[in-house]
Amino acid sequence: MNFRKIGTAAALTALLAGAAQARDEVIVGLQLEPPHLDPTSAAAGAIDSVLYANVFEGLTRFMSDGSITPGLAESWDISEDGLVYTFKLRSGVTFHDGTTLDAGDVKFSLDRARAEDSQNAQKALFADIDTVEVVDPQTVRVTLSQPNGSFLFNMAWGDAVIVAPESIDGIKQTPIGTGAFKFSDWVQGDRIELVKNPDYWGDPAKLESATFKFISDPTAAFAAVMAEDVHVFSAFPAPENLPQFEADPRFQVLVGSTEGETILSTNNKMPPFDNVKVRQALAHAIDRQAIIDGAMFGYGTPIGTHFAPHNPDYVDLTEMSAYDPEKSKALLAEAGFPDGFTTTLKLPPPSYARRGGEIIAAQLREVGIQTEITNLEWPQWLEEVFRGKDFGLTIVSHTEPADINIYARPDYYFQYDNPAFQELMTTLNNTTEPDERSELLQQAQRMISEDYVNGYLFQLAALSVANVKVQGLWANAPTQATDLTGVYWQD
């Protein structure tokens, strides 16, 4: 008996079986692990990175080009006065635990999101809802207190996904949605596993399973992709390595746009940043292109306001905060700080923040502003900076779509309180005519730029690396999601 031949044949069979199995699954690398798995009660975009569209769905949803399409609502009617939205739900939709989606679940989700004790990080999305009524099991009537031209857009956010009351108690650890994939397992510190939902109401997923591996270190991320331990790395954290992948026929590099305005967030209520001249000095001390080149290796677009350059309503205001260290020093002297001052710079984990923070600290030092850098993990950053507002400066990319309205929230973490801007946002919400909305959005961009609310750095590029045979990935990131519902392997 030839054991060598039998062993070789067995090994070949196992190898072929493994290769076939690999075509039914995909392993996705991500730098950030979610703090928990409820997208409706946290500000962490890492939750949407795993669960948006894959596990959870809303009444409407974002497509890869940023457009809004029907989700769990197959259609809707809007009253002439713009106050009443009547949503017709899709029939035959079930949650992953087998229970049926109905109008009561929609009412529960929207009422929970807008409740006084709601933990929803984007509670403002629901502020204009007056009542939510169940018309019949497949029909929901939402009445607004005032017209809101962004309402259907708001319903596409991950914070507005539909959940069932039966699953709320365990949602942070065991999410139960209606999507094309079901949650399977979470090994904290390592991975989250999803499996195909065989009872999905729409086009079924082409993959049988998906695993999200969390690799925070950029060097380790590079090694994992090169070794093909992961098939896709979304938001790849080491842009300096992209030329190597581009030169390797095993891989494809996807370079797209995001909704991520990367900003030097400034605590507007903390002295000396409550002085607009100090904030203006801060803006003129920053060389944006140097940050893009040094931290992002050239990937990124300089911005002068909190708005995405690919948006047709974008206004280029970068000259408002052009790099001018001498002007920065003069403004500091006018503000009463001829010798500068010292403040904190608290940095979350992403490479754009850690690398960019070192560059910005050096630039600020040149004009006399000393920074005490503290590197925080996401839970610490959310507790100290986002919720506690205990910071002078921080760097973060706001990846939520079209979110300039956050400047109308005085209690938001950078604490900008301008009644004129708040009134402008109210007018925008009440406006449905496209040209009028465009003009209002342009006014809003100018207002926060002229107030130097934050240091506007650059629009984050969407950088992903994948096996060349993996198809159906989003190049752009209109929301912070790794949508796998259309992903497949192509031989």
C-alpha cells in the first residue's frame, strides 16, 4: 500500500475543499472593534462598519453612491404639507429569531430612538417626529411637527435601523435584525462572525459566511493582507503600503471618497478656545497638505468647512484658513496670548489621528501653542471627549453623511452655540425646494468657517485592499459600512 500517494491525494482533496469553502466566505479586516453591537445607542461608527445593511436595516437605506432607496419600507406617501409620511412595509420580512416584522416594530424603534431617556447618539434625527401610528400591520404613519426635507435621508442612518422589542435586552451582545446576514459569534478582541440568512426577504447574500477580524496595528494589518489571512481590509490603516499592493497582481486597491470630515475638534466653551481669534489662530497654524502627505501619504482632500467636497453643494473655503503661521502669531497676540498657551490634544486610535496629531502638535508649537498629547482607546475617547467634553483639542473623522447639522446642537461635544446657525438649520429642515436648500447649505458652510468652530483638515479617503477575485465591494463610503450583501468571489 502506497501511503505517500494516499496522503498526497488526501492533502489535495483537503486543499481543494478548503479552496471551495473559501469561495463561500470572506474574511474582512477592520482596525476598530465595536464597543458593543447596538447601532441605535452608541456614537461608534465601528458598529455600522460591521452591521449596517448586513444585519440591520432601516425604512430606507444608503447605496454605494450615497443615494437613498427603499429599505424595509417598499414605498411611502408624503402629504402635501410635508408633515405626514405613510410608509408601506414589505411583506414577508422576518427578524433573525423568526418573528415577523410589522408596523409595531417600526413604532417601537422610532419611539425608542426619540424618547427622553434615549441613548441614541443621533437623537436629533428624530427630533421633528410628533407621532408614530400603526395604521395596520404593514402600514406606519409618521407625523412631523414641522416639515423636514431630510427625513427620508435621516431614516437611512444606522442609528435609525428597525429593531424588535423582544430583542432589545440582548442587542448589545446578540444583535437580531432583518438583514441578509445573521449574527453568529463575537470573540471579543478578535472577531465577529456572520452567517447567511436563508430566510432573507430580498436578494440573498452570495456568501455563506463572513468574518470581521479586528487588527488595530497598521503593521499587523499589512502582514495579514500580504499573507492572505484576510481577503479584504476596509479602511486600510497604512496608506504608505498601498503602492506595494497595487504592484502585486493578487490584490486590488480601492480608492474612493467618504463622508469623513477629519477635523481638529476644538472645545468652544473651554478657554482660550471660547475666543474666536484663538480659534482663527489655530486654523492658520495648520498646514493641511503637510498633514495629508505626512499622515495619509497624499490620500485626502483639504477642506475649509464641515462638508464633503464631492457634494454638489460644497463651497471651497480652504483659503479662509490658509496656512499662515505669522498671521497665527499676530492673532494670538491680539487675543492676549503673545507667548502662546498650553492645551490638551487627546487622540483616538485611528492612524489619521495618531499620525496627524504628531504633525499638528509640531505645527502648533511653531506659533507658541504647546499640546499635551494623550493617546486614548475608543471607549476612553467616547467617555472623556465625546460624552465628558474633557478636552482642549482632539482629532476625529466625522463619517456620518451630510452631518453639518451637528453644529446646531449646543450640547454636542465641541459645544458650538450659535443661535443664528440653529435658526438656519431649522429653516433648512423646513425647506424642500432643492435650489433653496442648496443656498442654505452654502450659507451654513460659510458660517461655521467664519466662526472657525474647528480646524478643518481633510476629507478622509476610502482606502481598501482586497483579493483581486473579491467583487461587489463598495469603493466609496457614503456611510461607515462594509456592505457585504452583494459581495462574491469571481474566478
